[in-house]
Amino acid sequence: MNKTFSLFSSVFFSRSLVSRVLKGSFIAWILGAVYLYANLWFGGFTLETSLQAMMPKGDAHELVQKASDKLFSISARKIIVLFSGEDSDKVHSEALKLKEILSTNTHYALQGDTSVSNEVDDLFSSLYPYRFNVLSDHHRQLLSEQQVSEQQFDQVINDAFKALFEVTSMASIIAVSDDPLRLFETWFQEAYALPTNILFEDGLFYIADKSTDKTANKETRGITHIALIADIVADREDGKLSLDIQNDVNTFISDYASSVASGVTLARSGLAFHTAEAAARAKGDIQWVGIGSTLGIIVLMMLAFYSLNPLLMSLVSIAFGCLSAIAAVHYAFGELHILTLVFGASLVGVTIDYSLHFFVSLYYSPSTSDDEHASPKQALNSILPEISLGLLTTLIGYSCLFQSTLPSLSQIALFSVVGLCGSWLFVVVAYPLVTRTPKRAHSLQSREAVKGLLYIFSAAPTLMWAQLSKAKIVAIFIAMFIFSALALAGKFQWSSDVRALYKPSPLLLENDIKIRGLLSSFAANQF
């Protein structure tokens, strides 16, 4: 077996050939990374935080996909700020104050009575060609029978005749000859009628609580809610919002909420607030994973090698791989999803293995005596086949993610593949050039320290298992498996819904429910 492996190594890992190929690849890798970061510098960096970006595009028609993306982009830019309180004057004063601030800020476009009216007219015009395909519930009930009576038909005619003389009639828009029975008008008013508990005035939405007052009237005592609806001006060419502006909006509204007058509460709703909160959580996860992994590496390195050189070199190799992966993913997809960084942080635990194998071979090579140590090149040659095969098997595992239709998994796959290859290439090329042969004293101290540490962690369980028979060991594992299965029974649930990755905070969820209850006709505040 050893002879076969030695033959394999001599054929496929010839020192002169491999050295030239690796050095050339390393130089090409660096030049490629410089090129990608130059494009990133001039083109700008886009960090995607939307959960919709994780969804597969599917096989829908291109026009349908564009319409869906446009609709989501419009709703993502909308925010709703609701002021509530028993003192109507205070509520009105706070709402006016925020309105003045937003009206002078170029990042916001306030939505008022005119914009709502224009949106209704645009919606009406777009649906008008399909007027013969819709029917209101009222007319459907009247005409649902197989044989419509003359009385029922007369009722439809009388309703249409009355609609001609109503103030809210759309007779000026729809010609009588196009819709003589006013069927489409009735359906449109039923489907898209503005709620009667909302009054538009001076750019503010005066809302009556549906449980106490059915009609919006600014002078009514039941009016304790005033809302502002604004659109965030997109700062990207594709019409989307960057994470920076969403964080700014979230910070601004949060700071304003803490400064409102006593007795007045501020509720907010909008995708920007959820995005900012999710991004903050993701960054926190990245920091925890990164800091935890880094601290673990520092402790192990110092205990094993008694030197800062292995630690610094390991961190540099990890950074080299991760930075290369970030540039490659952004170039390939045009953006980098924040969840890619969260899962990509786990590469720290994989890429550090290459450094550990190298330095263990350098400090603890079994082919050298205590008075003589392997050189960096000798240490690399002794581990190159093993870490190369390890890289290959890991790449095969991560490459399976490319088969997924989820763009986020494809990003994670590319991030992992490029990061692993970059870290491996840095170890096999840069380490022998910049690493020096360790001193004997450090090596002896490291060996004794590692031996003592391993004894502490391994002696107790080893002695315990040595005293047990095979039958008892098998029985213990079976009992543990049964106990775990019973403990997880009914609690473990499978879910493929990407929304499960984010759970809104109780405050944001409470605000959404409150605003949705008052503005039931608006869908932009539902998440």
C-alpha cells in the first residue's frame, strides 16, 4: 500500500513540475483577484439582504418575472409611520413635524391624496380592457341562477340607472355604451374601494378606529390615528434600495420614535425596517462565528506551537481565501447576499486544516530528530498529496450545491469553492517561501505542552471506555439513540420556507399587525 501511494505521489506530485505549476497558478490567481477588485472598486459593491433574492426565478415568462420584480421593488420602498394617542392635537402636531422633515429630505417621497388618486386611475385604466371578465359578488348572486327572473334583471338595470347620477360614479370615464349595466364599475368599487375610515387631508391620512367609528372625520373624537405613507427613493440603478439607505431609514425613524411627545406612540411598518433588522442579526451571527473560530484558532496555535508565526500565517491564508471568494461571487452574480457571508464564515474551520497540517509537519515531523527539523519545503512535500485529496473531496461536496435552483445556495457553493482553493493555494505556495524552520527549544516546549493537553482531554474517556465490554458499549449507544429519538419526537419539523430564516422582533410584528388592522386595503405592510 505504501509503495503504491509513493508511486502515485512521484507521478502526480513531481516536485519540479508541481512547483512551477503552483507558482504560476498563484500569480495568475493574484492577478485575477486584482482585476475583480478593480471592477468592484469602479462598479460598486452590492450587498443583497432581501429574502426574495433567495427564491428561484422559475420558468415564468420574462415579462411576468419583470412585473413581479417591479411590484416587489415598489412595495419594498414603501414605509408607513402611524401616530396614535388620546390627545388629537399632540398626535397631529407630531405627524406634521415628521411630514415637514420628510418633505425636505430627498430620500423620501411622501404619498398624498393626489398620488393615491393617480394610482387608482392607473389601476382602473389597466383593468378596463378586461371589463367583460369580472363580476361583483352582488351581481354574481343576482345572476347566479340558471333562469334569471325579470325582477332580478330589473334590479340590475335600476342599480345601473342610479349609478349614473351618483357623485362617485365613473360615468365620465366609462362610456355608457361600453358598460351600460355598470357591471365593471360595480366590481371595481367593490374590489378596490378605499376604506371609509380614512380621510386624506394636507398630506396626512386621518384614520378612524374601525371598532369605534366607521367614518373618517378629523373632528371626531374617535380619530386618534394619523399616518404618513412615503416611498424611499431608490439609490441603485436597478431600482432597489441599498442596505446603507435602509439602515439610515431604520435609524432615523427609531430615533424619532424615542423623541415623540408623551402620550403619543409611533408605529412603523415597511420592508426596509425588516431588512435592516435582519441584516443586523446576520452581521451579529457573522461576528460570533468569526470571533469564536478565530479565538479557538489562537488558543490552539499558541498551545501547539508557542509562536505567533503559525497563527498569523493561518489568519492570512483564511483572509486570502475569503477575499478571493467575495470578489468571485460578486463578479459572477452582480451582488453578494448577506447569508452567503453567514454560511461562508464556516470556511474558517475548513481552511485552517491546511495550515495545521503544514505546521504540524514542520514542528512535529516524525522523520526528524529532536536536533534536526524538516524545512518548510520538506514539510509541504510530506503533506501535499493528503491536503490535495482532502481539497478535492471537499470541493465535490460543495459543488453539489450548484444543482440547486436557489440563487443563494449557488452563491454559497461558489464562495466555498473559491475560498477553499484560494486558501489551499496560499498554503502550498506562500508558506514555504515565507516560513522559517522552527527553533529546537520551541519545538520541544510545544511537544510537551501538546502531550500534556492531549492527556488531560483523552485520558479520562479512554480509561472509562477501556473498562467496558463491547456489548455494554453497543447498549449505551442504542440507549442514547432511543433517548434522543424520543426527546425529539414531535419537536423536530422540516421546513423549506426561506422566511423561517428570519423571525421579526415582537415590536415590529406588533406594529405590522396594528397598522394592517387600520389600513386593511394596503398590502405593503404585510410581511
